[in-house]
Amino acid sequence: MAKSAWTSPGRSSETKPSIGRRVKQFAVDYVRQWELQTMVIPGILFMIVFCFVPIYGLTIAFKSYTVIDTLDSAPWVGLENFRIILSDRYFWDSVVNTLAISFLKLAIGFVLPIVLAIMIYEVRFNRFKKLVQTVSYLPHFLSWIVLGGMMITWFSTTGLFNQLLLDLGLISNAQNILLDANKYWWIATLSDIWKESGWGTILYLAIMAKIDPTYYEAAKIDGAGRLRQIWNITLPNMKMIISLNLILTISGLLGSNLDQTLVLMNSQNREKAEVINSYVYRMGLAQGDFSYATAVGLGVSIVSVILLLTANKVTSKMNDNQSVL
């Protein structure tokens, strides 16, 4: 068959589908899967309205914006807000507090769910296993308003914590440790770990449930004990999900739990309790300096993206150049 006069040598005879044909194909696919396609629409609209449209508001980080201005009428100030940030001592104090609490959570809170998941997985008595899972999951479903109120009551001078220490003879005078700024980093870290560790085991338990039992049987025949089986079988099979959680944790080092901070922070421990998120909240909503607060948030977001990409690159090197994201 002779080639078409419209087809030049060395060029594929297949042409790109026209817009009309692609629209028609989309309509056919939509009708064929209309239930699934319709379920996606609310999510797409949510992303557009709450994620993409507000991006334009980031321009106020480069403006002197007040409540009487619009986004377009506010005067441009360039990088002036960022210059103020770099010379703001209170901002850098919040950065130090954020990083200190985040690194403590990373060092303890990242490892503990893995250990807890393995311990739960190794339990052979199913009723006890379910009890442990339920008890460890429960704090996650309580808001920080509830947990914060409980902690404020427990740590008061007449609360459970002080009464227990007095009865054991470990202290002679009751004191409210929430008023001690030097102890706040540990309070914030341990209370967050207590709340989220049980919930953090879910992914690890799901991965371990998929491990082929014959691996453990073969290792047992070879004389491997439980610790050796965990080290050589369980942990390698959890490597990818551990890497993913590590990436997400590192990318959130400059983020912190705003709810926890607002509940536990007071005038006595503010020096050590003020984190970046609460600082942005205070500057933006409490003091009305929206441009400054937006500039801080934008800078933190940029650094977080850099941390995310760096962590992904490092973990991919550790996983034989296999990217997790």
C-alpha cells in the first residue's frame, strides 16, 4: 500500500489525537466509570479551593498588608519582611524550641512505634494483643483540649503526679512542672509520644502481617532465635515504610503541634514553649501582622520542601537508589 502524501519519510503516520477526540474519549471513560469519577470530583474541588486558590495570598509576604487593604491594593515592600525576620530574636527563639522538640520526638518518637509494633506482633495471646492495641490507640482519638486538661490537672500541686511522688518519698514539696520552662521540652515530647505511638504502629503491623511465615520457619530451622529473626527478616521487610515515615518526619522538623502548644503553654514556660507555629499564630491573628506571619510561614514551607527532597535523596541511597516518594 502506498504511503499517504501527507506522511513524510521518517515521521510516524500516527498523529496526535485532536482535542475533540480526546474530549469524546474522556466522556466515554467518564460514563463507563461514572461512580468512581464522581467520587473524585469533591476531592478535586477541595484541592482547588483550599490548596491552589490560596497560593495567591502568599504575595502578602512581599507587601505591607493590613485589614483595610486588599491583596492587590497593599503596597509592595519586597524582601523587607524577610529582613525583619532574620533580625527578630523572638523568631529565632521559636526556631530553637521547635528544633529541640522536633529532634527529641525524632530520636524517641520515631523508634518507639517500631519497637512497640514488633512487641505487639510477637505476642501470641490474641486477646492480650487486642487489649494492648486498644489501650495504645486510645490517646490518639482524644483531642489535645482533653489531654491538655488532664495534664494540667495531673501536674498541679495537688494533682496525681505530685501526690504519687510525695507518697513514694521522691520529693518533699509539690511543684507544678508545667510552670517550669526548663522541663517543657521533655513534657511536650513525652506527651506527644504517649498520644501518637500506638497509632503509629498501624502501618508497621500491616506490613508485618504480610511477611511470609515460611521465612520465620526456615530461620527457626537454621537455629535463629527471635531477636535474630526480627533483625534479619522483620526489619528488612519494613525498610520501605520506615524510610517513608522517616522522610515525612524529617520534612516536618520545622512544624510542631500547634494544638499541644496552645494548651500547655503559659506565661511561665513561654520562653521554652513558643514554637514557630504558635509564633506565626500570635503574630498573624493576635497582633494582626499578616505580612510578617505569611513571610515566616512561606520561609518555613520552603525549608521543609528542601528537607523533604534531601531526606528522600539520602534514603534512596540507603535503599539501593530506590526512591521512596
